Amino acid sequence: MQQSISGEANLKLKRQLLFQLFVALFITLFCALGTWQLYRLQWKMELISEINFGLNSTPIKYSNSIKKNYQRVVSEGSFNFSNQIYLYSLNEKGKPGYDVITPFKTINNENILVNRGWIEKKLKESAEINANLKKEKITGLLRKIYKPNIFKPENDLKNNIWFSINLNDMEKYTETKYPNFVIFFESPDIKVPLPKKITIDVPNNHLKYAITWYSIAISILFYYLYFRRKK
């Protein structure tokens, strides 16, 4: 009889320890998620500051040595339309289409990629998208090429349909090396392709998410202390 009571006590103790372990695990997990969102918030604020600086910057002559993200630049040279690629993208209304990414060679023989703007799917490979671009002097915002997330499909080089700007794929496709930046073309006169507007109005909900995760962690702790005291 005594052994039976002792066994039940040990089992109860193990369950309590297991429950406490789960509580500690979930509190740690939600606190970690909250802290990660705070790091993301800091990164997003720095990004907004960079974009704001770039939008108000005076254009400088482009060079491959420039590493300033969102710096406004100006350059003279020529486009290589035969090697331009089509990057799957949604427009401001959520309609699927492509960003036209065209290689550009400066008068100093430096290669750079230019995002000329968005087109509808039906305009892919059409002559219309290159017809209005007669000048060889361009102005735009220099933006770093970021690594795609793991959910992005592989680029379809055969059909020239891209889901990310992968510089290794670009080198295979064009037999040319490019720096880790793209110039986002600016021109109020051209509508096709429609130049992409870069603004400081970017989603920034990281503080709200951080508060949510921390609140869940605190709630779990309070519930645990309440039931423990009651018991």
C-alpha cells in the first residue's frame, strides 16, 4: 500500500515537472520571438532612414565603387535589350506581371542592372516596351540586391521567367558579371514599363508583433502562477 502511494506521488511529481518544463519552454519561445521582432524593428527603422536619405539625395555619377544603398545616381551609357530579363512581380493593385530588368553598360564600361519598371504579362518580349527608351542618360535609385527567401521558386532561364535576381544565374544567362546592386529607373514621362515608385511607406508592424509575443509569454506566466497558488 505504501509503495502504491509512493508510486502515485512520483508520477504526480513527474507530471508537475513536465508541465513546468512546457511552461518554461513556451515562455522562452514567445520571449525569443518578441526579441527577434525588436531586432527586425531596428532593421526596418534603419531601412526607412536609408530610403528617406536616398529620396532626398542629389544624384551623383554612378560607379561600381558606390556601395550606398538607395543613393540616387545618374549615368550615361547604353542598354542591352537582347539580355534583358523578366522578373515576376505584382503591381500596386496586386496584378501579376513582370519587372523589366535590363543590363546597362556605362560610358566607363561598367555593367549594372536597371529595373525599368512593371509590365503586364502579355507585353513580355514585345517591342513596345523598348520603343520609348531613346535617351542613354538615366537617373534612378541604387538599391542592394537582397537574397530571396526560401519559398521563392527557381528561376526559369529557358523561358526567361525570373523570381529573384540571382547574380550567378545572371552571369550564366548574359555571360557578364554584375555588382550586387540594381538601379531603379526614374522617369515621369515613360509609362511602359511603368517605373516602380520607392517610398518610405513600407510595412512596419514589428513593434505590434513584439508586444503580442511578450503579452502571450506574460499571460502564460500569470496563468501558471495563479493555478499553482490555487492548487
